[in-house]
Amino acid sequence: GKGCGAGLLGQGTVNRCVRALIGSGIRVEEGDVVRIALAPENLLRASWLVYGLPLGWALIGAALAYLAGLDDLAAAIAALGGVGLGLFIARRRLRSSACLRQFTPTIVERLPVPE
């Protein structure tokens, strides 16, 4: 949750279930308190996929409407269509198993049990 506010979503939640890979050399058992991380480059890729694709396709849709000489309403509709297309592409990409493995967090440290 560092940096992007994702930690705010979990405030007040004691037990959360998150699927994560186990880093090499780390032994964990059920109930252990751990620190998980996602590689910064994977976080950037995920952000691009979720936010960049819809925004990019929205810009392309609006630009095509502008180049075609359409009015503002048509450009807005084309931009919304671009957002929809970008979301569709992103969802299809995120459903692939290779993509899901890339964006799966990894347990990087077993933390001491708080007393």
C-alpha cells in the first residue's frame, strides 16, 4: 500500500486473504505475518494496462473524430467508445495466465509476530 493509497483500502481489516508467491529462501506457514511486494516495473506495467490503455484509446477516438470533422458530441462519443475498447483490451490481457503471474505479489519477508 505504499505510494498509491492502496493501503487505505485495507484500514480496519485485520485478516485479508491475498494470493502471493513465496520468495526463495523464505519459509512461511499459515498464520504467519508477512510482507509482500510487487516489483516496481510490474506495478508500472499494471498501471499502464489499467489506466493507460483506456486513456490512450479515448484520445485516439477523439482524434479520429476531430480529423473526420465531426462535432463535439461525436468526438465525446468516440472518446467514450475508445475508453470502452481500451477497457476491453485490458481485461482480455489481464485474464491471460502469463499476465496474472507477472502481477502476482511475492512474499519477501516473514515478520515477527506482534505481541
